[in-house]
Amino acid sequence: MPERIPQGATIRVPLQAYLASDHVSPATGKTIAVTVSKNGASYASPSGGATNATEVGSGSYYVDLSTTDTGTAGPLFVKGAEGMIDNVIAIYNVVNAHNAGLDALPATACTTNASLLTSGTGTDQLGVSSGLPTSNLNLTQTVTDVQTATVGGALSGAWATAWGKIVKNVVAKTLGAWGPGNSSGTASKTFTLDDGTSPTSRTP
């Protein structure tokens, strides 16, 4: 089965050459011309023009392909030819660089929308603390706004401080506020957000 390589990546392709006279003796000191076929197209020179393989020794050679050479998804044939050797052909399967051609994974980079979430606090990242997701909500309402909306007027003293203890539950899209002497357990007042990550309204 051909090796999978990411689309648009640079790659060093190894070639092992043998003499055509007996098909087993390593072909040394040969000028091996390299051509490539991308996704069934005719063989042609790599993107850099006419290219010869670089000799390593003992019949081993290599050629470096550019991002253009690997820029087309599908089978990639790399052929080395010289009059006194058997043709050498390396075969690869060029696949999407982000999901390797698998339908179950996004075909975009992790830093773009509609892709996999990564750990962090930036765009398209999920905050994680002690193995648990944390909220990256951007709530712009002030403590006074919450007080006025829930009890009909702004609070002061201990109640004002307590109402400022707002805890976000992203999974349930619930915003809870705790009153004096009730810093844990059942919230004194809860609200339902319209969205768990970018809320624009709440009820009640």
C-alpha cells in the first residue's frame, strides 16, 4: 500500500537503483533523471525543472520534491530512469494535510473555524483546568445590571458583593448567582443563556 504523505508538503524521496544487466547489482555512479506523475497525469519534470537524483552510495539515491510537486491529491509516482538501470518508481498517496482524507475529521487547520477545538484561551480554543473545561464566555453585563434585572433595583453591602459571584455553567447554558451565606450549593437565582459560548441574551 502506498505511503500517505500530506498534500503540499516537502518530501525527500529515496530511490534504490539496480543494473538492468542482472537486475540485482546496485547501480552506482549513474545520472538518474527524475520525473513525476500527479494523480494520473503524464510524467513530467518536477516543479524545479529537469532534475537528477542525488547519489548516496551502494545504488541509493534521493530526490527532494517541493510543495508544488505534492500539491495535487491522489497517487503520486516518482520515476528515476537511466539507460543502464531498471526504472525506479516510488509511489505515494497524497492526502489532505489536515484530515488525511478521512470524512470524520475537519479538513481545515486547527486554528480555523469549523475545525477541532484545541486547549487554550484564544479563538477556537477551549479553556481547560484540571482536566475539566472552563468557560471562555464574554459576559458584558455589570453586577448592577444583574441586580436590577433580577430583584428590581441595585443592591448594596453584602448582597451586592454576593451577587457579584457569578458562576457560568457552559454545558447547561446556565448563569447562577449566590446570595450572602450561600457561596455553594443551590444558586439563589439562575438564568438561561441563549448560547453556551457566545451568549447574546438570557431568560428570565
